[in-house]
Amino acid sequence: MTYLDTLLFGYYPYVCLVVFLLGSLIRFDRDQYTWKTDSSQMLRAGQLRWGSNLFHIGVLFLFFGHFFGLLTPHAIYEHFVTPADKQLGAMVSGGLAGLAGFIGITILLHRRLTEPRILAISRRSDLFIGMLLWLQLLIGLVSIAVSAQHLDGGLMMSFGEWAQRIVTFRAGAAEHLAGAGVIFKLHIFLGLTMFLVFPFTRLVHVWSGFAAVGYVVRAYQVVRSRRIAAGR
């Protein structure tokens, strides 16, 4: 393991997570009027609909797949799912979701870059995060082809151990990525970087999407007309 491995996969994750959490909180507190996606849905609506739906479906599946796949201890499922089966399932499902997300972000980037009116109101951060997502999804798809060369599931177990050590603040996390290929390390590095830039881009609206789930479980609001209320 090199010093660079320790820096990028031992310390850098904590820098990204701190900026991700504190940056999101500070932006919500100080710049709530920028907490939006700056929609341009009146322009090329058909292209937006296809691109947005494919992108969001693919990325949401990938997010939860990575979240539970990396952070669920192997002991919980080792009696009915082998590492090899887990890797194969992740490759198939992740490949389909990644392809959908990649096609979606490609459509969205094409729409943004080729429509002068949309490009004129686009921020640099919009273009940057769009390119970053496009590159990350492309590398993720390429990494599937590399994973197919070793289907024993051992490398995936190493990724899971790394992630679990990071979130539980245990030492030696970076050691589990020392033997990973460059394509995997680049994929992880870009994934961490997205957390780093998250508070400074339109991605902050993701928090609002998760917060909206609270409406499902909240109590019903009783609405009465003024006449009924006055009668009481």
C-alpha cells in the first residue's frame, strides 16, 4: 500500500463526508433560495422527460444498491448468498441501472449543451456536475467488464470491508483497496468527490427528495372553512 492509497482512501473519505454534511447544512441555512434544480422544463420537454426519467431511475437504483451492498455486513447474508453470487447479481442489476443512468445523463447533457437558451442560463457548476456524473457512470460500466475477469467475489468483499471500516471509524480501511485495479480506485475516488462538491451544486435538491418521504407518514391535516370554524 502506498502513501497515496492512504491519503485517498483513508483520509479523503472523511474530508468529503464532513464537507458534504456541514456544507449542505450551511447552504440550507444561508442560501435557501438557491436550494433548487433551476428547471428548464419548457424547453425540449420530450428530451428532458426521457433523459430525466432514465437518469433518476438508474442513479437511484445505483445509490441504494451501493449503499446496502457495501454497508451490509457479510455475516447477515453469508448463509444464503455467496460472494460470487452477490458479485454476479451486482454486475447484472448494476449494469442495467448504470446503462439507463448513462443514457439519461447523455441525453440531458446533449440537451443542455446544444440548446442555446438552456446553455445561456446554465451555471458552471451545472456543467461540471453533469460531466462528472457522465464520467462516473461510464467508468462504472467499464469496471463491470473488468470485474467479469474475476468472479469469485473477493474484490467486492474488500470494497465492502473498506466502506464499513470508514463509516465505523476503524483503522486500516485503505489496506483493503491496495490491491484493487486503477479503474476501481478511480471509480471510488470520483464517487467520493461527488460528496465533496455536493453542497455547491444543484445536487442539494436530493435532500428535499428524501425529506418528502416524511409526508407519507405525517398526520392528516384537518382543513375547515371559515364559516365552520366561526360556528364553533
